[in-house]
Amino acid sequence: VQQAVAAERERAEKVADELRAKQEAAREREVAKVRREAAAAARAAEIDHELRLGRHRKEIKAYADSMVDEERRRASEAEARADEACEAAAALQGAIAALEDQLLRGSRVG
């Protein structure tokens, strides 16, 4: 009877060891699965972030381009006004020179 009990105890311990080994293997598989899922989620988040960053970069570039275009337009307008002012100044100098000539002629005649 003692031998039968010892044999049954030994068989039960062996079954328990096998069960613990299977549970450990299942736990390791589950941990590996969770790690893969976490890595996939992290990569998905990284891709989403890169896409958003790309959109923001495009928006920033478009805004910067519009600012550059506006500054070029303003510079062009300022250049046109400067050209007009130079033409007006040249016309004024011509008018002053003509008046001076008239005054000089008038003073010679008189």
C-alpha cells in the first residue's frame, strides 16, 4: 500500500510539474504576444505622429510661402512707389531748373 501511495504521489508530482511547465509556457507565449501587440501599437502611434508632423510641416511651409509672397508683393509696391517718387523728384528738379532759367532770363532783360 505504501508503494502504491508513493507511486501515486510521484505520478501526481510529475503531472503537477508538467502542468506548471505548460502554464509557464502559456504565460511566456502570452507575454510575447502582449509585447508584440505593444510594439505594433507603439509603431502605429509613431507613424500617426509622423503623418501629423508631416501635415503640420506642410501647413507651416504653406503659411511661410504665403508670408514670403506677401512680403514680395509689399516690396514690389514699395519699389514702384520709390520709382514714382524718383520720377516726381526729377520732374520737380526740371521745373525748378526751368524756373531758374526764366528768372535768369528775366533778370537779364530787365
